[in-house]
Amino acid sequence: MATINISDQEFSQFQGLIHKLAGIYLSPAKKALVCGRLAKRLNQHQLGSYAEYFKLLTGQHNTAELQVAVDLLTTNETYFFREPKHFDFLSTKILSSHKPGRSFRVWSAACSSGEEPYSIAMVLADHLGEGPWEVVATDLSTRVLDKARAGHYPMERASGISREHLSSYCLKGVGSQENTLLVDKKLRSRVNFMQVNLNQSLPALGEFDLIFLRNVMIYFDMETKRQVMQRLLPLLRPGGHFLISHSESLNGVVDTLQVLSPSIYRKP
């Protein structure tokens, strides 16, 4: 099937749809990305235009295809121990003063393919061992959540993992699995993956000592950021910490958190 171009009007339809569903703003510069990522779906359904595909998506009983489109249009770049200062802070500041025996819960609120929550779990296992701790990892995309649950990655993804963590928490692939790693089953069992849309009412997740919400709000407009924070902050325990990426800011979004350093906040 020949390549099909997307018109400005068609692009604006997908722009509105992904903003409504995921709170993500697609700038006009993303037009080629939308075209490229959805082209296979047009071929799959033998459709002649993006307008036809949009009509298919927004028709009744098409939740499965809608999820496919959302998965394709949400960006999921991540890697182990990304922005290492946050993991140093977790290790040296937060966990060093944690009372032994008390439960500790972390929410990785946009976990993508799992590298972030597994990195968190490695640090928690180092400090809290067999104690009562849990990582809840959520994402909008079912596709990346399936990858995350498997915990199976190409070895080139492991560059951020220390030798000690690799030997303690990962299995090296051999034979047909050469050049891959598998996160140890025991560590995987400590991470609870589930689909959550931050732009809708949240399910009952309980309270957290620490929330990671990194590299997500750069895709949201100001009002969406405020709404997301209004949903998340009630789930953070008093004295708990909230981490965003170094390229983000909560200026003008929320004023109830204490700034400890750029990208690191504490709930009084």
C-alpha cells in the first residue's frame, strides 16, 4: 500500500484525541511522528486515509484499537538508573533515616518499559532487604507494561546498572538469549505493574513514601499538570518525597511542596 500523507485537519483530530485521553500535547512538529507511527494501522485495516482511521478509533466498541493507537503515540524512552542523583538521594537521604520494620512504598507513576521501577527496587532491596517494601509501577500503555512485567532487556540497556546490581539482581542470557538480561524473579515479584491513566480518577493505590513522576509533565499543558498533581499529592504521605525530572519544574503548578533541590520535593 502506498504511503499516505496526513493533512493538517486530520493531524488536529489526533492531536485532540491524545490530549483528551492522555493529557499529552502533540505540537505541530509531531505531525510526521503521528503519520509514521500510525501508518501500519492504516495498512492493517486497509484504510485510505487518516480520517478513516480516526473514524474507526472513535466508533463504538473499538477500545482495543484505541489502546493500540494510544500505545503508539505515547513516547516511552527510558533506561536503568536514569538521572542517577535521584537514586543517590533515595539511598543516602531517604532510606538512611527510614525506621527498620516500617513499610516503605514507592510509586513509579509513568514506568514505561520498567527500567525505572526495577532500578528503584534494586536500591530498596539493598537497604531494606526482606523487609516490608513495595514498588507500584503504572503506565498508560499496555504494550510497555507487558514488556516491563517480563523484565527481559537487551544487554545494551544495562549500561546504567552497576556490576554489583547486575550480579545481585539480574541473570545473564546464554544460548539463544545471549546479549540479554533478565531481572531476577524475586525482585520482579516486589514490583506491582498496573495500567493507570493519570488524566482520569485514580484507582485505590494506597499511600506512598515516595512518588517518581519523571519525564511526563513535559508533554502536558499547565492546566493538565495542575490536575494531575491534584490527583497524585493526596496519595503522598506527610514527610514523603516527590521527584520530577531535571528538565521539569513545578513552578506555578503546585505550591504545597517544600523544594529540597531542583526536581526533589517534600510534602510537609
